Amino acid sequence: MQQSKHLKKVLSLSDVMGIAIGQIIGAGVMSLTGIGIQMTGSGITPAFILSSLITLLTMLPIAILASSLPTTGGMYQYTSRLLSPKTGVFLVIIIHLFTNNIIFICAFFCSIS
């Protein structure tokens, strides 16, 4: 435990973005590619591009908020302080459902055209 006093916060934006992209590729692309191809066929590539842009737009304000007000607990902590703890739980569940299913929503719309 004494060694933790000597650690410095030295992660740059590129380091954090690399970690985030690694998690997205590991969790999303590898597990959802087969399902997406089965659902849409050739519409999977525009679906991945569209879903990554939408996810970037939705998560950028959260990243800015987290860098200006660092805390443990993420979106739940911000929402429970601002509104209420019940609203914080509800918002976190909605955000996770939306970001986990956005590839399927984009794949559906890309397969229509």
C-alpha cells in the first residue's frame, strides 16, 4: 500500500482512448460480428461505422464531465447527486441498454436500404 503514494496519474488522452478502443473491439466487434452478418448481410460495415459515431457522440459529454469532476461511480454518481439515487440507477440501466443494442439498431436500418 505504501507504493501507491508514489504513483502518478500519467495517462494521456491517447492512452485512455487506446484502452477504450481495445475494450470496444474485444467486447463488441468480436462477439457481435457473426450475429450482425446473419441479420444484415452486407449492411454490417455501415452499421459498425454508424454505431461507432453515435456511441462517440453520446459518450463524449460523459468523458468531458468525468475529466472535469473525477469521481468513482461514473454516471450513477453524477445523476444521483443531481437528481436522486433512483434516477441514477434508472439512467445507468438505460445507458447500458442503449449502448449495448445500438449496433443492432444500426444494423437494422442499414439492412433496409
